[in-house]
Amino acid sequence: MSEIKDLRQEGVKTNIGGKEVNLYFDLNDLCDLEEEYGDATKALEAIRSIKGARHCLWIAMRKANEEITEKEVGALIPSSDFTPVTSNLAKALWGSLPEQKNEGTKENK
């Protein structure tokens, strides 16, 4: 079984729409990603596409504004900022995923 690290992490800071935003994924966000992609780790792959990145970014940002739409989130990101934002989004998602214990360790047998 996985040990889940503290998901109330600091997150990853990035500039979106001229404002510094702290990106992180809480347990509810991870559940939503799992529901959408079948596995939260597959969301990391989805971030490589423009549509997937916008969707994952919306999930991360809606905690600060529950009424923001996915298209409104997309409008905040000029194409020149897409690469740094998605890089920080991937770091935030990776940092939010539960850590896995090695199956072969003594304590797991």
C-alpha cells in the first residue's frame, strides 16, 4: 500500500495572467484527474497536449476561484507562456502524487 505524503504542500509558483499563482493538487484534485484519465499519473502525459494542459491547469486553479471555467483559464495563458506554465504544472502534479514504497523491502513483506 502507498504512503501518502502531506498533500498540503507548498506547490509550485508560476506566473499566470500577470499574477503569481501557487499550483498544487489536493486529494480532491487527484481524484478528479483519476476519474478523467483513469490514473493520476496519466494526467502527466496529458499535460503534453494543449487541451490536457488546460484541463489540468483548470483543476489546479479552481480552488482559488470555484466559478472559473476551463476556457477562462486558457485565456489567461498567452502562447509565449505555455511552456513554462506547463513545466511548472507538471512539477506541481508530480509533487502532489503519493509516494510509492518499494514492494521488495522487508517492511512490506
